Amino acid sequence: MLTFNKEEFFAEETRGLALKEKIEEVVDEICREGYSNIFWIGIGGTYAYLSQMHHIVKAHSGILTFVEEAAEFSAAGNKQFTKDSVVVITSVTGDTREVGEAVSIAREKGARVIGYIGDVNTPLGQAATHPIECVGALFYKLYYTAFRFMYNAGDFPEYDQFTKEMERLPKALFNAKEAFDPLAGDYASRYGMEPLTYVLGAGNLWDYAYCYAMCVMEECQWIRTKSVNAGEFFHGTLELMEKGVNVLVLQGEDSSRPLTERAVRFLKRVTDKLTVIDTKDYCPEIVNPKFRGLLSPMIMYQLCERISKHLEKERKHPLEMRRYYRRLSY
Amino acid sequence: MLTFNKEEFFAEETRGLALKEKIEEVVDEICREGYSNIFWIGIGGTYAYLSQMHHIVKAHSGILTFVEEAAEFSAAGNKQFTKDSVVVITSVTGDTREVGEAVSIAREKGARVIGYIGDVNTPLGQAATHPIECVGALFYKLYYTAFRFMYNAGDFPEYDQFTKEMERLPKALFNAKEAFDPLAGDYASRYGMEPLTYVLGAGNLWDYAYCYAMCVMEECQWIRTKSVNAGEFFHGTLELMEKGVNVLVLQGEDSSRPLTERAVRFLKRVTDKLTVIDTKDYCPEIVNPKFRGLLSPMIMYQLCERISKHLEKERKHPLEMRRYYRRLSY
């Protein structure tokens, strides 16, 4: 596999699985104390990942859940936010400005803040009431958090079976990446230099489609993109489709799958540059259909990571290169 | 003013104002009966307009409010939805497929549905428990609905003063359109043929930026766009900015104004194709700053309508022309 360190991959996955007990402790404590609602607060990539959790919780649980873009939360507010709210944030650097402002507001109100931070000796690590240090393995943190809250609320009795299945993921995801890697290479060599890329998703993958377009293609590769929800696609963006338009569809297995399937049927008729990445083709190790739907974000993330690495090579554009972000003050 | 019928404009505005009493009756009745939460459910343009109302209600009121994209609502669901929920929909044609499916689900659960429909003798007109027939004047319907609910919840005591101010809007909006029309012409002649247009907004205008990009520029003009929230802009899309990139910023006056201001400061340094439409420059008839912030969506809508008409002329592309939407079955 191109630009891939197997040991590092398994080390990160193992770190993720190892967080289960610590996260259960924190969530169980909060549930014992009581809480009124969960606020997933992020910006850019973290907003998108947290939105995926929000989507899952609102669809499967009676827990009151809200997702807020950090800058908008600080500027506009949300009257449902009180001292009894629980905030979940995540930050690799621990110093994301907009998330810091939102957390200050949350702490002033007396709310608890679960913070997944790469290094707890940072402003966000210090600001969280429940900081948990871990580099990478983002989905493990968020899944254990969301599903433990749901389990404690009586809304996800399959928790033990589900988290047991998650232990299969490191091997299953590795196999998926290995199987997908040549296709990722194909995508990058065919479409890596396209002037504009449309990225479609739905359900618990919509926010990831938004994220992959903006936080990887735009930010890390300077590729022009438009992401659009597969349901929304039929109310505007479809008019731009024609031969030669590059479209990438991220198809998962949750109950919104028919939305992307409909878009794919339409797109096959109108463009000759269509790529569909379907989680269904990967991770046969996970058998339970409900769990497959719930885990689609974790599978898709690992597949798209392969595309990123091949885009980097084809475009001769290092994924780390920025011209403005954290290089210019604004 | 280009392609403008003054009589029709004032007739539509007057129809909007005239709905106040009827809407108050419906909302007051629902409030007397009791309700648990409001679900704004739409798709494409209506999703975006209803999202603006959701944004205003959640920021200013303790009412539990949810906005759902109709196709996603039907596919994924939301556990907060019960027989005690109140749905608000709007449809000109009265037969939007995805909204019809969502309303069926809502009615099966026993929920009440306020439906603003162009013609009540349509599937959606028949499906709503509280159908209100009116062509156009969308914002008046939605504002009276949202603010009456907030007033009845004790969260907007300024209701009478605010709706009194709204009576000034027809004249104020007409003046705004007339003043902006030459600038709209400038925009269309300079940037109408750009290969890609970025549209930014924040706060109660973010959803409108999304809508103007997708439902007007893409759907009605086949212009390639990317809309991005001004806060999110700094976490990905900014990397694509450089000389020659066309950006349109929709700036309003609610508490999220600093987000677009920050984006404008940055954009002035990196692109030479920046257009900022600022509601602050229009409608001096509305004086109260809080009301100005709340009414920014109504002002911006009327300004952008001028751009649409000039784009139509410059691009020689009728706003009504579709190649797929409602012309092809999919």
C-alpha cells in the first residue's frame, strides 16, 4: 500500500480500542450525575465528525442531541444549552481557537466538557472538565462515547455485542484498505487533476462527504469541490451534471442508503466520470446488517484515506502543505 | 428595474402581510392544545428557508426546534418526533415528492402539520392538518409562524412592535431593490460567466447562502458554485482562495456578523473578485438593531433576486429552464 505504515496503523487502532474502559467510566459518571442533553461542538473536520455522531444518536435514541459549529455557537447561541448540558469536543492540537471560545462559554454556564485532545497540556486539554488524551483513533473515541450514552439511556441494548464487533475492526479495516488501494490509485490517476469534484453522501456519511471534500480535497490538496447531500442533490445541483463532470459518491449502509442509490442511478445516465465507493464491498468480517450501517463511517474513512495518499502522489502535492491555515494571521 | 413588475411585487407583499391573522389563529390554537417541539421539514430551497427559521428560534427561544431535510427524515428518522410534534412545511406546487413522504410519516404518528401551499387542492394541501393557501410571500408566512410560537412561549415579548415594523417592509424592500439594482447588474456583467462561484454566509443567512448557490445559481442558471459557512470557510475552503477566484459574501446583521466580517477581511487580501452584499446598506426604514438582525433574511432575499434577474439577462439563460428537474423521471 502506498505511503502506509502497517505498524503505526495497528498501533493507532489498538489505542482506540484501549480507550473503551476510560470512556465508559466518564460517560457512566455523567449519566449517574444526570444531564439534560448532549452538545457535539466542533469546527471544520471536527464539526463534521461530531455531526456524524449526532446523526446516529438522534436516529437511534431518545437522548436530546445537538450539533453546533463552534463559531456559530459562540456567536448565535442555543437556548437549549444549560449547566446540565454535556459538551463533547475533539482536537488534535488542543488549541483550536473557535472551539476554545465555545468551551469557555460552556464552562461559564457550568456545563461538563468531555475533551478528546492529542495533548492534555494545552488550552483545550485544560479547559475540559473530562479531558481524555489520545492521538488519533478519532472514531473509536466518538463511537464509545455516543453508544455508551445510548446504552445508558436504554436505547442501545446491543452495546456489548456491538463493541465486541468493533474489536474486529483493526484487521477488517486493514484488509479493506489493502483491497481498495489499487482502486484508490485508479481514482487519483484518472480524476486527480479534475477542475471540480462533486462529492455526494447521505445519512451518517453525509457529514463525512462534506468533510472529505472540504478538509481533505480542498484543504490538503487544493482541489475545487462541491459536496452535496444525495437527497438535496435533486433540488439544484443535478442541473450541472453532464458528460465530463467528475462525481464521487460515498455510499454507506445505513437507512439513508436509498438516497445515494437514487443519485447513482441518475448519475450513471448523465456523466461518464462517476466513482462510487460502497462500504458494502468491504469488511465482510462485520456481518450484522444494523452494525454495518452504524459502522459505515469508520469503513469509509479508511477507504478515503487511501484516495488521499494517491492524490498526494499523483498531484505531487504534500497533504501537509498549507498556504494560509495556521500560517497567516486572520 | 430589470424584469420587475412593481404591481405584482406589492401585491405579493400585501398578501404576505394579510396572512398574519390567519397564522396567529392557527399557531394560537396549537399552543392552546399544547405541543412538544417544532419540526421544520423541507428539501432543497424549502429546507434552506425553514432552516433559517430554525436558526432564529433556537437562538432566541426555549422552544425545542428541529430542522430536517425531508428525504433524510423519512430514511433516518428522529426519535424526538412524536404525535405532539408540530410540522411546518411549505410548497408552491403542493406535490414535492420527498416532503409528501415525510408528511405521511408525520400524519401516521398523529402529528399536526401546518402547510403553506400554493394551492390547497394538491396532495400536500390535502395532507396538512392546517393548510394555508398563499402564493409567494414565503418569508411573511414563516416569520409570523416562528415569531408567534416564540411570543406564545414568552420568548419574544416584542412581537407586536416587531410585526408592526414588518408592515414597513414592502416599501422598504422595494426601495432596497431599486437602490441595489445597478449593483446587481454590475455583479452579473462582471462575474456572471465565472467558472466557479463561492458563496459565503453566516448566522441566519448561512442557509440562504446555501440556497442561493444551489437553488438559484446551480438550478436556475447552471452556474457552478460552492457555498460555505463563513466560520467553516477557515477550516478548508480558504486554501483555494487566490487572485481570480470569484467570491460572493452575503452579510447580515445578526450576532453572527463577525464571522462574515472576518472572512471579508481575509478575502480582501487574497482575491480581486470579491463582492459583499451587506444588508446594513439597505432598508434604513427599519431602525431597531435587533429587528434588523432578525430581518436580514428578508432583505437579502430581495437583493439577491435582483442578481438573479441580471444573471438571466447576461447569461441569456432563462431562470425557468431545467434540463432534468421535473423533466426526467429519476
